[in-house]
Amino acid sequence: MAPGPARGVNGPAPVSVASTRIADSLRAEILDGRYQPGERIRQEDLAARSGASRIPAREALRTLAAEGLLTVVANSGAWVTKLTLRECTETYLIRERLEPLLLRESMPGLDRTAIDRLAVLADEMERGQGVDAFLRADREFHLASYAGATESQAWQIIHRMWNTTQHYRREFTKLAARSGMRDEGPGLGPTHLEHRLLLDCIRRRDGDDAERVLVTHIRRTRLELQEHPEIFG
């Protein structure tokens, strides 16, 4: 587990407060697609933009590197994490095996309030309010479904993988949405169906069915991305 922020006599040290603020802002921007994979993040620019010194900016970059959102090279700089097709495929293969296990471990810890929230998120995704809205609800849906096992090592590994693959899920969503609009494919219909099936499995506490649905759900994204190597150019 990562150490908590440094504390002074009257609470968190100012540097750590500033670092957290910078990290929160930059994290949101990366997840929302405002930065592209491989794009450089300059420490001095980050510090100037946030009105802070370079020290909290450097801490923020290290935090996001630990989360998988950035790649930091010593004495060189930081870049938004970029995957090759091979790296992305390997990550998805790991997710196909590990996430179903994590979901099974999480399900007993999900109460009615948590499950009702998943239903709300499924509704939001089906409203078709755009790629960004879909991705935010999709991310919350899946990570919330694992919330009953957040103390496990698997959760930490999967959370990091969700960060490293965020851009590529965005590209998959764009591809699916375009195919649906052009009547060239089912669009996001299968994705919505799989979310509903997962929700049903969670409500029934059926770990076997939940694992099968989730494997198919993750695999379908991997196979579609493999058909579009240009995304990784």
C-alpha cells in the first residue's frame, strides 16, 4: 500500500496538499482524453499552471506514474503512458484472467445500495450521451463492481491496468459507436447487454455466470483492438 501524505503538526504538509491537488487535476485530464499516449508532461509547465513549486509537481508526476497513467524517466521527463499493440494485448489477456476472479471476490461485499448504483450506471451508458459520458460511467461501473475487494492485491493490479488502457478503451468505444451509426455493426449494443448480464449475475450472487460474462466482455474489446493496429501507431 502506498504511504500516506506527509503530515505536519497541524495536518498534511503543504507540499503534499499541493501535490494531491495537482495529481487529482492531471489524472482527470488524462482519463478524459485531454492528453494523448506518448504526450510529454513537463514538470515546470505543470508547476506554473498550478501555481505551485516544482517539488509538489514532481510528487504528483510520481503518484500518477505509480498509478500507471504516466511513464517517468529519471533525469528526462514524464510522458502519458503509451502501449504497443503487443503490450495492450498482453494487458487484456491478464485482465481476462484476473478480473473475473476479482469480481467473484468482490460480490459478497456489495450491498443493495452498491448494486442499485450499478443499475443507475447501466442506465446512463444506454442513454447514448456521447463517448466521454459512456467512458466515465463504464469505468465507474466496473471499478464499483470490484469495490467489495479493494484490499486485495488483484484490485491494485487491475486498477493500474484500467489506467494504462484508458485511451484504448476510448478508441474501442469510438469504433463501436461509429459502426452503429453507419449500420456497419451492432454498435455498443453488445456492450450494454453484457453490462446488464453482469448486473443480473451480481444481483443473483452467481460467481460462475459473472466470470463467464466478464471474460467475454473483456475479450471482445481485445479482439476488436487487434483488428486496428493503426491505433497504436
